[in-house]
Amino acid sequence: CAPRQSFVWLLALSLEIMHGRLNERALDLLAMSYETSPNEGWIAIRRIIVATPLLLLIPEPLQEKVLVEFQQLVRNGFVHEAALSYSGASTSIRSLLQTRIERLDARQQKAFWDEIEKIHS
């Protein structure tokens, strides 16, 4: 049941955010989603959309999990989903994400920037 539990934690976080409650309890829900399913692709593509806007508000250990997941999505071929998260991010969050893109190999970087180009055209 762990993958479903992870998705439930993510849904609970989304509900907290929708109700304007971005507090320690809400961030614990995000942390639980990562703990119960750190490498589940179908959850990661949903979680990155929720977690990316929170990057500057979350503690460093959890921030690192979000950044690693973003990078892994590109590495594992989920370029479109990562590009959507990047495109919707603020300038300061984009700079954090860009450092992760720069750590990828040239082919992966090109795929990502090509996808960004498609989204913005």
C-alpha cells in the first residue's frame, strides 16, 4: 500500500494548501509523501507540481528531496512534467531548478530546454 499512502499524503497536503494552511503540519505531509514513496514515478510527476512552488518555504532537507526529484524526472524521461514545473515557477525558484538541470548530461539538458521552448511557443 505504500505508493497509495504516499499519494494520500500528497492529497492531504494539497487540501491544506487549498485551505490556506501552509504550516509545519502541512510540510510534514509532504515529507511523509517522500518517505513512503521516494522513487515512485507516477507520484513524483504529481508531487513536483505541488512541491515546486513551496521550495523557498520548506526546510533544506525537504528542499533537497524536491530538487533531486526534479532532476530525476528529467533523467528518467519525464521532461515535459519537469518543464511544466519549471515554467510555472518564480524566478528565484527557477534558479534553484536550473542548477539541477546544469548537472545533467548534455543530451538531457537539450531535451529539457527543447521542452521549455515548446511550452513557451
